[in-house]
Amino acid sequence: MGATPQRIRRTRKRHWTALLGAAALAVTAGGALAAPATAAPVDVDYPTHCVPPPIAGIPPIDGTTTGRITVDNAAPEVGDTVTVTYTVIKPAASNPTDLALPADIMTPTGKVTLGGAQTGSVTVTGPRKNDPVPGKGPFPAFSMTGTFTVTAPGAITLSPGDYNIHTSYILELDTPCTVTDPPAPVSETVTATDDPPANTRALALGSASGAPGAAVTVTGTHFTPGASVTLAGRSGAAQTADTATVTANAQGGFSGSLVVSDRTTTGIVAYEGGAWSAERGAGPVAYAVVDDTPVPDGSQKLTTTVRAGTLSMSQAGDAVRLSAVDFGTGGASTGDLRTVTVKDFRGGPAGWSLTGKVTDFTGPGARIDAGKLSWTPACATEAGSPSTCRAGSAGVVGSAGATLASAPDATLTGGEFTADARLSLDVPAFTPPGTYSGVLTLTLT
């Protein structure tokens, strides 16, 4: 499938060095109860009608389900894919038989209802994983995930929908549960923004260098037909006094001449409107002023070169010990990510993105799903850096990954940055005692 314009723009940022880092995370079940997570998700109750398998010989169950919806991106753009997690915290149904059910025989599926700016439903599925269920005992909590593509701007509400519990033990049985009075209460809301159309404006120069005061031919395409276009020199992140104006023809093209006198010029841009913007312009295209002024008698001309560096990162450590939780209680196991330092010494126009994804946490006879790990990112910019870093959104990390920090594209980028995050692992209540470890991998692009 071809890349959308949005994906193409984002890919341009990533044609630079990529470095990998990994941090091992560990949590011990059976110790002191950890402090609660800093941002609790929205839990909602809703009546459900559950139909046990006919073999159970019992009537339908009308009860209350407690559910929660979370997303990996609460502020997407139109065209983005959002990952949705539907957690049934307390199912209305229970084991319909006197037979105890062993671990890892339940496979849940369900629906999440969309409302507001975008309607429809999201199909979600969960892994075949569960704690043992005693005869006639309540079904344990479970989570299901799915994705949807944002098609409209505005507030999109997400409500828990119908779900089904499939058990594979001796017999293949289903217990479907439907929302009695749909839709269920809203558990999560995402606010989508318009994805602006791709900027296809392009620029070409008749030459890459010239003497002070020389004219360079500037050719542009895909500008707005009939628009007034400013040609200008750039000196790093600033515009110089060297400017000219041309008018785009009926096809959006133009050819003009710009006299470049400023000896500090490093590039040339063309743009519509009263000031330069990446959304309505093209460039900068590299241009160098060759200063061929004769050296006076008795003088020496001194020159130097500033070499472009690399994009790199380093970590303050590769292991994080999360706080312990109690068996039977579970809850938030918390800790702090080892500080990551990003150095962008490339000197080009590209920004960067630092993302992370985590494996399942494995331990003695059980696993804690990767989707149980959430973080609250933070980042800081070293004084004097041309770029300013932005922290990623708080939320689930999971195996799909999430953004820890980033810096946008700009005319001139670079600097030093530090990224941190508060970590919280939601440990299920009856996770067997022991130490559980997962690996969080960080990628800089």
C-alpha cells in the first residue's frame, strides 16, 4: 500500500542515523504495595446481558460490567492510526460450570463504540491468557486491543461495547455479553485535528555558488497559480536582506533572478505570503557566496570549516528497578526511566524522534502483558540549542511503542537534550510472587 502524504512528510525526518538503546525493567511481586499511578484511567459501569453456553443449563445473566478504554494517542491527526485497549475490569459473567478452569484457556473478543466526530466500532481481541478460574467463580479481568484510522477532525468518544469470552478446555464454549442499553458511558475521548495537505512546492537554482553581488536563477514549481512569491537568501535560521518578488504562472511555476550580496548566505528559499513558512514555501536550497575579494598587500586571509556531526544518544544506565507490589492486591509498580541524553550535531534541517517499545514481563510461571506499562515522558533542552524538544504523550508504551521525546524539522536544528519518564506497570492482583522482567528498547531516528 502506498504511503499517504502525511506518512511521506514524517519519513523525511527519519533519513538520518538511527541508534538503538535498551533498558531492562524489573518488578517484584510480593513486597510492599506501590504508590498509585499518577493518572488513573476512566472506569465506567454499564448493564450487560450475558448468555452462558447451552451446556451449562443456566439462564442468561443480567449484571453490571466495569470497563475501561485507553488509547496510545489522544491527540491524533486525520489519517493517523490509533491503538485502542478495552479492559474488562469486572465481567458480569462467571464460570457457568462447577468445573474449575485452568490458566490460559480464555480468549476474549469485543467491540469499542465510536461516537462524536467519527462513528462506528472498533474490533478488539485479547490474548489467550488468564488466571485459573474456580468452578462457578467470577471470570478474571482481561484486555483486548484493536486499531482504527481517524477520518474526521473533532472530539471522538470511545465507549465499551459487547464482548465475548471463549473458553478452550474440554469443549469450545462461548459466553457472549451484550450492552443492555447501548451505547455504554464514554470512557475515553480523543481530539483529532485536520491533516494539512502535503506541501509539494519545489525549488531549483541555476548555480550552487557565486561571487558577492552575483545573480542566481531561481525556478519553482507547484506554487499557487497567480500567487506573489518572495525569493530570499537565508543565513542559518535568519532571512537576509537579499530578496526579490516573482509571480507564479497559471501552472504554479516561475523563474526569477535573485542577487545575493550577503556573504553569510547558506541557502535560498521561496515562499507565498508575508513571511517564510515551511507550509507555504520551498527550500532552503544550499547556496554559497564565494568571497573572492583580493587580499591586500601585507595581509593574510584566514578560513575555517565547521564540520557536521551526528545524531546520537546515551543512557545513564541500562536497568530500572520498579517498586514491589503485593500478591492478591497488585496495582501500580512504579519507577523512573534512566535519563537519555540526545545530541544532535548534524546542523541540518531535520528534526528527530525518540521512541520506545517494551516486551512482555516474564517471571515464574506467568507473564505481565507489555500493554500494562505506561509512562509520563518529560524532556529538557540545553541552553543555546537551536531546537526545542517536546515530550511525548503520557500513556501506554506496550509492544507497539510510543514517543518519548522529539524535535521538529526547522531551517536550522541541533542541540543537546535530556529525556526522562515516570514508569508505571499495572500488575494484575493475583500475579504469582517472584521477579518479572521486560526489555524497553529505545530508538532514535
